[in-house]
Amino acid sequence: MHEHAPKSKLELTRNQALVFDALADAGGPLTAYAILDALREEGMRAPLQVYRALTKLMNVGLVHRLESLNAFVVCRHPECSSHETAAFAICETCGQVDEFAPDEAVSLLQSWASDHKFALARTTIELRGECSSCHK
Amino acid sequence: MHEHAPKSKLELTRNQALVFDALADAGGPLTAYAILDALREEGMRAPLQVYRALTKLMNVGLVHRLESLNAFVVCRHPECSSHETAAFAICETCGQVDEFAPDEAVSLLQSWASDHKFALARTTIELRGECSSCHK
DNA sequence: TCTCGAATGTAATATTATAACGCCTCTGAA
DNA sequence: TTCAGAGGCGTTATAATATTACATTCGAGA
Ligand SMILES: [Zn+2]
Ligand SMILES: [Zn+2]
Ligand SMILES: [Zn+2]
Ligand SMILES: [Zn+2]
């Protein structure tokens, strides 16, 4: 679980690479079914094919799931050592997503977990609002 | 939008009160359909009745939505002045949810937003892991 | 009384995600 | 060399979550 090893698309299977490229080309979040529709011509036919590829891509750290959107984005972390603790600013006007690494905020949350004997497995941090381009 | 005024169940309609009580009685998160099933005998028949009540309850600050669970919980904030900035620790073993107010972490996120000219509307912070009771 | 906004009831449908099954391919141990 | 297990694949069906559309009812003011 959470292999986290490669962080490269070298070892991807055909379906995994197709899904990754579709997400990367979109330049923003896509739902699983939007990915499926984008890949009909490449032979992708069933939701499960997409979900399986997404699961793998998330495990190796190439893709994030946006919980508040039920959608997926490629990881934009420079090195993504902190893949499990990324945060996302989601513009509700244009749909753009900005991934960032709120290290101090995450350590405060880790401290809370530690203080409360909560065995933290992963955190979801998502900011909703309007990005600078849209908010003039 | 986001009336945020009452924070009491005094002004609730019948359906809203039924949904609130079902959630409060559960003592933990419930999905909309679980609430519906719990309220069949009280006359609740359609998902939309539940979703409409939940929307209202969230607007007045009595209920939170857990994005990573597609479920809902009653607000446990003492005063809940910071209803929009609550965080949740979700035990993946027993399902228990602990709401807390990570004020310092939230201000760091607000600073990030401010620094990046992102007009922050609301934040989602959810910790997944195992609670102290389960993690022995 | 009138009227407007909120809430309701109901049916139909859309969207998101998983279960269950069998097959194939690779790889490493016997 | 064989063969067992793990992982991936394709397909069908179904489960779980959420919304659209429309008609009706309720309740607090004007
Ligand atoms: Zn990342
Ligand atoms: Zn924008
Ligand atoms: Zn709260
Ligand atoms: Zn627990």
C-alpha cells in the first residue's frame, strides 16, 4: 500500500499512462467519467478501468483526489516528498486548482493528532474560493 | 446564503428537526440515505427531503458535511463561532469523528490565501486515521 | 385578504463508485 | 521447467450519492 516509489510514469501500464496523460493534458481536475469520455477513442470503455488506473496513480504519488469535487488532478509538487500532506486551493469560478505544501499548518495538525493519540494516516486540506485571476 | 444566525433548533421545520435529531441520535456521521432510512417511519420518503433539510442545517451552522466520507455530522463546537473553519479527525476503524478548531493552522492557510490573492470562502480539513480507543 | 418566499411531496434522472467474474501475463521459488 | 501468486485487464451489472423539474402548501407580513 502506498508504494510511493517511482514517481515517474516509466513503469505505468497502458491504461495508467492513458489516464495520467488525459489528466495532465486537462491542466485541471477531471472526474473519473470525464476521463473515461476523453479516452473512449483510445479504447477505454468502462468506469472500472479508469478507477483502477486512478487508484494506482494515487498510490505511486502521481495523482491526487480532490474530495470536495469528486475529481482528480495530477500532482504538481516539485518533488512531492510531501505527497500525503498537500493542500489545494480550488477556484469555484474557473475551476483552476493550485496545489501547495502548507508545511507549518500540517505540523500543527500532526501535533494535534499526536496530542490526542490519533494515529494520523492522511490529511485532506482543500480551500474553496476565487482565484486571483477571477477575483478582480 | 450562510445565514448563520440561529444556531439553535428552535426555528427548524419538521423535516429539518427530524434530520437533525436523527444525526444527533446517531452520535456520529450518517450518509443522507442512512438518515432517510432512519426516518422512513416518520414519513420521510425521498432523498430530496433529506438533502434539503441538510442544506438548511448546514447553512445555519448545526451540521457539517464530511467531504471525504460523503456524510454529515452535527456540529460539536462549543460556540461554533468558527463553524466555517472546523476540522475533523475521522477514525477509519470505528467511524468516530472528533471535531476540533485548529485555529493556528487555519490562520496559516488564511495567510497563504491572502498572500496568493485567493478569496477564501471555506476550508475543508479532514484527518483520517485511527483514534486512541482503536489504536492500542 | 393578498402575496411572496420558503418549504414540501413526488417522480424521474444524473452522477459517482464498486462487486463479481474470468482471463492473461509476469515473476520468482521449487 | 513448472507452477503458484500477484497484479493487471475486460465486461456486465449494480450500488451509492445527488440533482432536476414541477406542482403544491405553508406562513409571515403588507
Ligand atoms: Zn502532490
Ligand atoms: Zn478562477
Ligand atoms: Zn462545528
Ligand atoms: Zn476508533
